[in-house]
Amino acid sequence: MSVLVYTESENGKFRKNALEVASYGSEVARLLGSSATALSINNENPSQLGDYGIASVLEVTDEALDPFNANAYAQLVADAAAQAGAKVVILSSSADAKFMAGLLAGKLKAGYVPNVVGLPESTSPLVVRRTAFSNKGFANTKILTDIKIIGLSKNAFGVVENKVEAKVEAFSASLDSSLF
């Protein structure tokens, strides 16, 4: 089960949540006995993700993707997931990622669980712990779809260094102008 991590950038730099989802994604991949690939959009230093356990980075450089556009980004992440053969997609729980997640789940016919607060409690089937009831409770959620999308809560896992050599590969998807 390959893992794709969507990393958010702002002004050419990774947001803190990007480093956290990279750390989380590499650990989820390890638990699944797989590898993690990250998608980096308009970032000046995508190889930095290697510091957080990401060995493969799909790099997109396209000014049309600034500012964030949920439709275009959902298509881009879906295409990257298909290329990577990803069965698990990791997002942050930022407003942009949550807005995109529903569109992405529809494109991938995937199950989406937001507000995840830890590593999977089981990998077969995939069971994750998430907040519920206005963050006053927790629920263990089983994702039964073939492709799974996990929305990691902010500061739920932390930024964990796990240095590996990141192979950066240019990636481009055919984004229809109707997406913008």
C-alpha cells in the first residue's frame, strides 16, 4: 500500500504542517511495509522532505497554481496518487486541505477521515483515531475503501526528523482550464 503525502507551500517554503504530514506519512508507509512519495507544489527546496523520511518527491512548478484552487489541486493530487500507485493519501487538516479533500475523495472514490490524531491502530483494515464531538471525544474509524485519505490534525504527530536521500522528479498533470 503506497502512501502519497500532499505537502502545502506558501511563498516557495513548506508550511510547518507540510513537515508534520511528511513525518507522519513516512511512518505510516513504514507500518504498511511500503514507501512514501510526497507531492510538492511551487516549493523552492522539495528535497528538504528527505529530512522527514520522504524518499521520493513529485515536484510541480506552475504559477497557475498560485493561489490555491481546490478543483485544480484535487485533480493534481489525484493524478499524483495514480502515478505513485498510492492507496493511502495523507493531507493536513488546514482549511485548504479540508476544502480540497471532499473533491479529492470523489475523484479517487476514496474514504476520507479528517482530524486524525495518531498513527493507524490497525493496518488491515486501516483503523485511525480521530477527534469527534467538537474535539471533546475520540472515535476509532475503519476505512474500508480501496483508496484511503487521512486528514492529520495539526500538532497530532509532530515534526520528526528521519533523514533519507530524497529523489526529486518533475511532475506535471494535464490540468484543464475549466478547473481554474
